[in-house]
Amino acid sequence: MPELPEVEALVTDLGGRLRAHVVETFQAVSFAAVKTFDPPLSALSGETVEGVRRHGKFLDLEIGGLHLVIHLARAGWIRWRDGPPPPPTGTPSRGPLAARLVLEGGNGLAAGSGLDITEAGTKKSLAISLVRDPADVPGIARLGPDPLDPAFTEEVFAGILAGAGRAQIKGVLRNQSLIAGIGNAYSDEILHAARMSPFKPAAMTAPETAALYASLQSTLRDAVARADGLAASELKREKKSNLQVHGRTGEPCPVCGDTVRQVTYADSSLQYCPTCQTGGKPLADRVLSRLLK
């Protein structure tokens, strides 16, 4: 799933490609992905792209006073095209293409260039909304503070943790209503950098809060810096190659050499290093335990 650093990089990449160009058409292929009906998608035709922004993990294309808001969910992605799209083959609704933006030519851009919004797999949760105000998208309206905002201080972070009480810190970091933009991968990475168990209660001592805040800031800002200037096609590879524990079950921890372990849930999993994070003790994996019975 694209998280804050990847979406931030998409903002930079797409902003440079789209800004000041005129939309010819925006077409939905997967109508289930479109979550709004007013204004209609046809309202984008003939309008100019004014900019690209980010709200947490939401991508916001500002076009002619409207906002085309995209949440890529678990398996969505953006693919840029230099030139017209290829002719359709087979049944479009069964392929990965969810929507297509086609731009008019000019100013060094080939006619028909634009972007394809795709979603892999059978579980479809990508969401596209066309709204007059980003706050009209429920997911944006309930977002917590952005961790890269200068106003997101250690004191603000401490207040969030104190308010979460005994809730597990892994879930608090992923809760978009508390902190915007952090998902499963970077919460694993932040906790590994802080040498902290994902099951630790959120309410913690001042030194622990300071250490976690520092790890959160360094992990996210380093990822944003690495992704800066990369095209959309390069971001997935860059993210995967720099993860320390997430997605690396069974591999040696790059810090201490212990084996990275996993805890599996119904629809996701987390990865951690026992030596770095849990005093050498493996965490209980209830799903695995049931399978071994």
C-alpha cells in the first residue's frame, strides 16, 4: 500500500507532469471505484490542472476549481503514459485499469498523454472522488495531523499517545484519525528504529515518547528524501529495497542479525526483530498457533 513517503513523491512527480495542462477526458473503467456523482467526471473535460497535493495517503489533483481525490488503497497505483493510450483489448472491467486521464497536447506534451489509475488483485478498494472541497471526502475529513507538518511537535505526539492509553502502539501509529499517512510498512519500520515492541501500550514515559517521535520523524523524512525526484514507476522498488523489517520475515535483521519474525492477522501482518524490539522474546502469533494445533 502506498503510504505518506510514496504519495508525497507522487505529488512531486505528477505535479511536474500535469500542472498547467488541459484535461481532454477523465474516464472511469471501474465504476465501483468512483465514490461520488456530483460533480460528474465529465466536468473535468477542458479544465486545467492547477496542482497536485497530498492529504495523508490521499492524492489530490486540483483541476479547474475541483478536486479529483484518489486513495490507492492496498493495490492501487498510478502509471504515466507519454502518448495516447493503447486500443482496448478484451473486457476492460476485468483488467487492472480503474480510470484513465487523457490530456490535450501542447507545451511539449504529446497529445493523448496522461495517467492510468490501476488496481491489481481481486479485492477492490481503490477510491476515486470528484469534489468541490477535499473535506467533502469522508476519509480526509477525519484525518489526524500530518506527521511532517511543522505543527506536529513532540508535545502534540505525546498528547496523542496519552489519549490512546493502553491501545497497542502499532495500531495507534496506523490510525489515520490520530496520525495521517502512516500505514503497515512504515509503522513496522518506525517501531524497529525505536527498538520498541508493536504491542507496547501507547501511553509511555517521556523518554520513550521522545525516542519514538525521533524515530517517526527520521524514518518518514529519510523515506521522503530517498523517493524525491523518482518517477512513479521507480517508487515501489525504492521502498521495498530500503525496508529493514517489513516484508522481510525469515531474513536477518540488518541491525543485530537476529531473524525477523511475523505476527499474522486476518487481513494483514506485522514484522519485527525480537532482539531489537522485544528483549529476544518472540511475540505470540495466534493465527500460526491455530494452524499448528
